[in-house]
Amino acid sequence: MYRDLAFFLCVILISQMCWLMMML
């Protein structure tokens, strides 16, 4: 359960970072 939640959060953080890189 916690492992799935951590994986979900990591995916969100990575997608947010990729989005910021594309905006720059």
C-alpha cells in the first residue's frame, strides 16, 4: 500500500519536472 503510494507520488513528481522543463 505505502509502496504503491510512493510510486504514484514519484510518477507525479517526475511528470511535473518534465512539464517544467518543457515550459522553460
